[in-house]
Amino acid sequence: MKHDLSTEPLAWQSRWLLAAVLLPAAAWIAVQSWMAALVHPPTLWQALLISGCFAVLVRAMRAATTAAALTGAVLTACIYYQAPGMRTALWPMLAMLVLTLGATRAGRRHKEALGTAESRRGRGPAQVAANLGMAALASFPTLFGWSRTVSLMVLTAALAEAAADTLSSELGQVFGGTPRLVTTGRRVAPGTDGAVSLAGTLVGIAGALVIAAVGGAVLGLGWSRSAVAFFAAVAGLFADSLLGATLERGAWLNNDAVNFLSTAVAGLVAVCFRSR
């Protein structure tokens, strides 16, 4: 279900989430940009060019508001600095964006009739932070004491979960028929928080598999770590449904908070199984 933050009682959660993601991301970019300017200036210009092109592209496609496009540019630069060059983590992020944008636009008339379609203005900045925030924060390996490989595995798991969540929600409404509440199995209206369908779940899992495979191939994670990222993303997908059916339906969390926490669950599961 899409929410209007201007009237939502829990809008403060989206604002706090945005600040919690953007402030450390901006600080990280400042440090990395300064180091790149001293050691390898091309990396600095590549980060600026890629993030700028990202903002222009998503805004031109009306996939996001101007503020959301700028938020995405900051997080894009953050992710690029973790793995600059051709074998960058931006490839799984790009795959996620292509899949989610296509899913969001699929069956739009049907979703509009249900009242669950995303705004034609595109996503807001808090929505972008909720979906990309954990991947960006995972780019700070020294902050968490992770190795670079673990950082990239967590990043991949977070992106895979974000893709799985969007695909299961957006395409489940179109092809999944009447969904059921994950906690009770009761039939509910499409777009209900915590509602799942078999078709939506399967397409979400397929989306997670695609992102994990892209991340594993590009970032050199190997099959075992790619599998961990995939299963962590699936765990995050089910956590999203559970949080939606309980805390979101109970008006304790809003959709942005649930989405961010679900990517965090995926990252946490990936960390727990990193050495197995």
C-alpha cells in the first residue's frame, strides 16, 4: 500500500530514516572523495559522473521526485566508492532498479483501480533511503569491522531483498489473485500490509536470485557467498511480510521503516552465515 507522508501519522519515521541514512552516507562520501582526490582522481570524477547521471536518468523517467533522485545519487556514489571500476556493486544495483521499475509499471491500470498504484510523481526520498540505505551503509566495512568481501555480500543481500520485496508486492497484485495474510492465512484485499500470494512470493524469490547471481558474478563472491546472499534476501522478504502483518498493521511502523528493517534482516542473516 502506498502512503501519503503529508497525512501519515508515522511520517516522522520516514524523516528519521532519511536522516539516519543520508548523514553517514554524506560523511563517508566526503572522506572517500578527499582520499580519491589525493590518491586516484579518476575515481572521484567517475563517482560524480555516475551518480549525477543516475539522478538525471531516474528523474527524466519520472521514477522518482527530484529530492528522491538526489538521495539516490548520494547513495549511488557511496556504493560506487566501495567497489570502484568496472566490477562495481552498481551492477547489481542497476539490475535491481530495472526489475523494480518494470514491476512498478506493470499492470498500472489494475493497481490504480485497486488504489495501490505508486504516485505518478515517482518514489520519494524516504522510499529510496529505505530500499538502498542498508546497501549504502554496508559500504562502510571499517565501521562494522567487516572484511571487504563480507561487506559486498551484505550489500548484495540487501539489494536482493529490496528487489524481491518490490517484485512480490507489485507483481503479486497483478498476477497473484486474492492474497492471504501471512500470520493467519485469512484472505484479504490486494495491497494489505502483510498480505502474500504464491505468485508474488515466487516472483520475489526469482528476483532475489537474479540480483544475488549478478552480484556474485560481478563482485567475485563465489557461489557459496552468492547463495548466502540469496537465502538472506529470502529471509528478509518473509520478515517484511511478517513486520507488515504485525507492526505495520498495528500502526507501530510505517512502510519505509518496514522496508529498511527487512533489508537490515537480510544483511544480518548474511553476516551470521558469512563463514559457513
